[in-house]
Amino acid sequence: MTASTSPWSFLDEYRGKEFSGEWPTLPETFRITASRHGSRPCFTVFEPDRVTLSYDEALLRVRAVSRWLHARGIGKGHSVAVTGKNSPEWAVAYLGVLFAGATVVPIDYQLKNEEIDLLMKTADVRILFVDEEKHERWASAPGALEAVISLRKGIGSYVYDLDGPEAAIEEAKEDDLAAILFTSGTTGSPKGVMLTHKNFVSDCFLAQTNLTLYPTDVFYALLPIHHSYTMLAVFIEALSVGAELVFGKKMVTKAILKELKDARITMFLGVPMLFNKVLAGIMRGIKAKGPVAYWLIRTMMAISGFIKTVFKVNPGKKMFRSVLDKASLATIRICISGGGPLAPSVFKQYNELGLDFIQGYGLTETSPILTLNPVAHFKVKSVGRLSEQVRMKIVDPDERGVGEIVVQGPMVMKGYYKMPGETAEAFTRDGWLKTGDLGYLDSENYLYLTGRAKNLIVTEGGKNVYPEEIENEFQLYDEIDQILVRGYEADRKMKVEGIEALVFPNAEAFKDKDGAAKPKAAVTERIEAIVAEVNQRLMPYQKIEKVTVLDEAMEMTTTKKIKRTAS
């Protein structure tokens, strides 16, 4: 790909006028987009009626927030926190902080108040934007905060002076700190990942070498937007091309399906659990048509998948139009799964149904996107091809070529906020970021993940077992709501690890025709039968030896990953 044909080649028209660095900052990017697509819809929400801000209208509000902050002494080197449910107000506040030249600290709204306090103290936050329902808690509490501002309900309810005079704001440069993002886990000393404007903007455009976006696209911000995956892959990507961003406020299937259809979503990004549930619903509907219809549709899906893979033509969108329409997926152009591994079988079935379904890989410390599986040349078992300018190595590979993934590139973080020791530990001596993930690369620079280094199980025979690979085998079983595979001490004296599975059943799948719950013995028997079935597909050294059926769900992160340390 040449510079003149790259997804960011249009920036040359603005270089030296709107920005002077290698990459524009986030405010410069938003201003450029507004100048190109000012009248197009920017932020949309259903409350319950559809309300939309155009790019010009959003820019007006963002600038008003920046002036308000500037008037209170907030600028370069200062931190401002934003926490709340996904909303246009959240987005305007986030951008307003950046337009003021300051650093934004997005915080998980589902954390306990005391945990939010700790993160704000850690990041030296001076001002907090928070949803109305929690506003009073911080507004009335004595502390280090200089102001607490409510993200009021209603897209046009900001009280800032929209027509105020321009302020002499010192704008951030591309290497200045844009955001401090806290990774999972808030006990002890939280690690705040420092990401610059260059980190975000370079990652946004470089990822587009594997993903074509249009101003006519409609993104769905359903997952918490404070998380690096949603922040970059949904929020910043949409703003970079002038696409519309629809904010989903509830992780409720009925509400999701309605918004997907009403908003005519084209870009649907989610985590594996969400896509598993949607696919399970589709397949249940197909099975309900009877065994003959089910066999016929599955045969057509196989043919559709073959044509798409071999001839690079997608017949499935027309073949399964009624199925996709019923599932509110008819307008979807691309589904993207991130935040964890997706079973290849799930990936394959979405593509067979005619949806361009791709996976990506990255981590908060890399802004986060490192790889995406391009639609035109996807590989079912891979998490994608390296984005342009990403350099990746596999350290100490085993006989399968599996080793720790280390990376370099313009999207790699500046470090951990005020944690020089932890920052040094995160990099190799020659400057490569250690991801802590295990995997291998093929000859075309496609990455294949096997698991996390810290989750690795070493069996009695010295074989390496990756729990995530085993967990993937269970993704299409309706009876299982959660599964966690881990090592256990099978022989303390010999220090031998065995493999066990913790399983939380799906209660809905274990009800009789009258809706009554089946006895636990019947549930346990079925779960053990599923494990035995999966064991038949695994290598001998991967087989699960111990099964524990749980009465309560395991704790999860806001991106629906099980907290392994809590198990």
C-alpha cells in the first residue's frame, strides 16, 4: 500500500494547515472530520425517541466544554475524569477535556465508589464528569476534586455557554498524553496506561489497512466506552471517517435487537459472549423449523461458506436475508469480535450466514489494535493480520512455534502513570513491549493466539496446555453459561498439574416443559457428558480430568471476561 492510497492519505490536504505533526491529535482529527462531514449525524441516542447531534453541533458543544475547563485553570498536564453510562454527553465531555489540552481519565462506571476514588487519586484527577445518579456522592464529599459536573440526561442539556468567546487554549501536541486508562483490577496499586494522541490516532488509521470504513457507516457503542477496545474500535474509528455513533445504554437482548434494527447499524462490535448468544438464538430459531429444514439450511450455509472462501463472493446475505432480518442483523456490514478469543466454529458460522465477521487482537497498552482479520482474506483460526507499522516477534518459541508475543509500533504506550519500575518491567531491554500473551505467526504475518502466559498449564509429561484453547471448544453449548479451565495441584509432592473445568450452567437450558428447574444431579450429568464429548476432540494431554459445577456465576469484567483470579 502506497502513501497515496492509504486510508489516511486525505490528511495530506490538511497537513501544515490543520496540524503540523506526523499525525493529527484527537482534537485536530475531530475538527478535520467536522470540516469534511459537518452536517452528517455524529452522536445518536434513543431516549426512547431518536435524538441526534451532527458533527457541527457536537463540535459546538465540545468547544464549549473546553472553554469552561480552561476558565477553571484546566489545561496541559492536568487530569479530568469521565465516568458514566455510554451517552453523547460522555463523548462530548471526553472530547472537551482533550480540546482543553488536558488528559482524560475514563473510568469504569460499574466500579465501587471507593475504587473510583482510588483511581482518581492515582491519576491526580482535578475535575470529575459523572452521571446524574452518582453526582451527589462526589459533589457533597470533601476531597481533592475542584469540581464535580453532572452528565445530565438529555442530549442538549449542557449548561455551558455555546456561544462564548474563543479562549486562548494551549493545545496538546501529538506526543502529549491524551488519556490514562486503567487496566482490569483496581486493588493494590492500579496501573494507569499512558496513551498519547499519536498512540490513538496512528492506531486508528493504521488499523484501517485491514478494515475499510465509510462516512455512511453506523457504529454501535454497546460495550462500555471507557474500555480501550470500544474507545478506539468504535468511538475514535467512527469519528475519524465521519460515521454515525449510536449509543446503546442497556445490555438487554430485546433493547439491543431493537436498536440494531431502528438505527440500521452497519458496524457491530462486541465480545465473544455477546456474539455467542446472538448466534445461539439464530440457531435455535432454525432448529425450531424441524429437522429437515435445519439440515437444508445448514447445507446451504456450508455451500455459502465454500463460495465465500474460494470465490471471494458473499451469497449468504441474500440466501439468509429472512434469517438475518429476524435477528436484526440484516443491515450489518461487518461484525468485529474483540476482548477475548472467539471459537473458530462461531466465526465460521457467521461468515456462512453472509456476515463479514472478523476478529482483532490488542491490549490496552497498544491503544489497543494490533491485528485485524481482513474481510477479503480472512483466516478462520487467526485473530488477524498485523496492522501496518506493527512490528511483532515471538520470544522463545516451543516446538509448535508458540512463544510470548512482543511488539513495537507507534501505538505502543508511553508507560504506566508514575510507575517507572512497572514500566521498565513491561518492556524488554531492547524496547519491545511484552504482551504476556502466547501465540505464533504464519508466513503472511497472521497471528494465532493460544492463551495468556500466566494461565499456562504444564502437565506431568511436560506438555504446555493453553486453557483458552480448551474453553473455546465449549462456546456453542447452550447448556453452559460460563466455563473456566485451569490447572490444579494433582500431586503436591511431585508438583504435577492436572486440568480442571469450573462450569456455571445456563439455568434456562435446564428447565422442564413446565418451566421448573431440573435437579442438580441431572444438570451435573449433562455437563459431565458435554465435557466427555469435548475431551474426545482434544489431544490426550489436553483432556479435562476434573469438573466442578458451580451454584453461582463467576465474577466478570465489564467486557464479559471471567476474572480468573477470583475463581
